[in-house]
Amino acid sequence: MSKVKLEVERCKGCYLCMDACKKEAISLSDYTNKKGFVTVQVDEEKCVQCGACYTMCPDLVFEIL
């Protein structure tokens, strides 16, 4: 089961989530959203659902499940 749901179309490419993640579970993906931003992806193996990405993201891209 997925630990985090991403709404990548909301992402504006600030990457604050990557800096906030102490487990380095967030990285750049190969996907460019409709706004033209390269979005992020979450490595579910590394993710501990701490919520740092959710708290830091100004665009509500993350949902912790």
C-alpha cells in the first residue's frame, strides 16, 4: 500500500520537500507537469511517513496515507 499520495500537477518545482526529507526519500522524477515543472517522486522504501514534506510544501502536493 502506498504511504504518500502526490498531486504532481500542483507542484511548482520549489523542491522544499527534498530539503525537508531527512530520509532522502524524495527525488526528482522524469515527469514534467502541465505547468512545465519537473516534479518529485517518493521512494516508498525510504519513506517513514514523518510528514516533513507535507508540512513544508506550499502547494499541498503531498497527502500522507
